[in-house]
Amino acid sequence: MASETVVDFAAASEKHRHQRDHRDKEARVEAIRERFEQALPTRKTPVKDYLRKKRAKKKR
């Protein structure tokens, strides 16, 4: 009657950590998007422009 299912906690925790990190990143991007929309409503892609500029600065 005992279940033969074995749970790999390391793999399960890694999966959940990845999901949580992704949700956190999405929340940060959404917050940035809202801030830019309030500050610069005429730009088409302010968040992409900001992140691209930040990434370019980091690569220097």
C-alpha cells in the first residue's frame, strides 16, 4: 500500500525558486513600466529603452 513515488526536493525547490524569481522580475518590470508611463507617456518603448541603456552601461 505504500507509495513508491520519490520526491527530489532539490529539483522541486529549484523549480519553485525559478518561478518565484520570475514573478519577482515581472513585478519589477511592471513597476518600472508604470513609472515610465507616468513620467514619459509619449515614448513607445520606455522600459525596453531604459533596460537596453542600463545593459549597455554595464557592458562597458
